[in-house]
Amino acid sequence: MPEGDNKTQNEDASAEEVLAAEEDAARAAAELEAEIEAEVEVEVEAETETEPDIPAIPTAALLKEIATLKDQLLRALAETENLRRRSQREREDALKYAAVPFMRDLVGVVDNLRRAMASVSPEAQEADEHLKTLMTGLDMTEKELATVFERHHIVKIDPLGERLDPHSHEAMFEVPDPETPSGTVVQVIQAGYRLHDRLLRPAQVGVAKGGPATAPQSPADAEPEDGRRKPAPQPAPQPGPKAAGNDDEPPPGSTIDTSA
């Protein structure tokens, strides 16, 4: 056989082997890819099977829960606002009425100053120049105290002639007075004081009692020693109607016999 023919046959055999090798490699790659895809599908299915099923929540239940949470939120906001306002009011009251105990003690000092000034008569002041000067100083001190009270919103309660107010007045006694309506203040024993709208001390007053004064009890009407009451006096009998036919007859005792 010639040498050229052998060479051609060898080249054809080599080409066939290369083609066969390429087909085997492609077939192996396809099989490997198929195996990988199969394994991935199996893993996905396994993961899907292991995941818990999430139950579907009805829409009505969700809306109800939203309404409940909204109501709780509004209540919490309202409670917080009420707490803020209450705290602010308590803070303002603490600043406004912090000096109440001191003011209550101070009004007693003012009363004693007024009593001391009232105890000195004008005649004594005229007779003693030093005493007159002292009274002038006390009068100026009282006016200065009144100015300080007004600056700090302390109001004096002097209800003479006003209607009795149980929230600001303390009735100590009643005065029978038929010309004054009942419950009217006719005498002020001790003036009261108020700080802003809080009472420091009520005014001690005497109140009129309408109607005539009660007459004192006579000795004849006094209760006897043995404890038994005397019978009430009976009213005098009233004359009855006149009998028919006696219109001209005078009643007994109405004429006087002057013949004797």
C-alpha cells in the first residue's frame, strides 16, 4: 500500500476519535447538569415541605385589632394630657398658696395692732405728745400692712350689712331685730381674710333674727318647784246670740240703780 494512503487513513481515524471524544464530553456535561438540576429541585421541594403553613387571617379580625390598638393609644394620650394639666395646676397652686400658713399667722398680728390702737382714746393722745406721735407711727404701719396685703392679693372680709355667707362667715350669735331681715350681718366681731379664692379666716359675725324679740319670762309663768305645770288660762266665754223677743232688754250689769 502506498505511503500516502496510510497517512490519509491515520488522519481520518484521528478526526473520528476527536469527534467521539467531544460527543462523550458533551454527553457527560449534559448528564451532570441534569443531575445538578434534579438535586436542586429536590432541595427546594424539601425546604418547601419543611416551612410551616401561615394561616390566613380574616380581614375583619385585623380591622378589629386595629380599632382596639387605636382606642388604647387615644386613651393613653388622653391620660397623659390629663396628668400634664393636673401637674401644671398643682404647681401653680403650690406657688400661689405657698405662704398660706404664714399669712394666717400674720392676720392675727394685724388684729392685735388694731386692738392696741383702739385702746388709746383721742383725749389721751391730745394730752401726751409722745403718745400721739406713737399712734401716728402705728397708723402708718397699719396702712403699710394693708398695702402689702393688697399687693399679695389678700382681701379683708368685712360683711357688715350683708347676707350671711356660710362659706366666708362664722355666725357667733343672733340679735333679735324686727326691722332687719333674718340672716343679715348686724355686727362684725372679727374681720376675715381671703387669699385669692382661698379662705384664710372666716369673719366672726352676729346675725339678725327677724321678728320681735322674745319677752322675758315672768315669775308667775315660771315652772313650780314640784315640776307640775299650771293649767293654761281658759279664754273668757263669748256672749251668745240674743233670744228672740228680748231685743229691748239690756244685758245684766249694763244699768246702774241710782234710786237709792
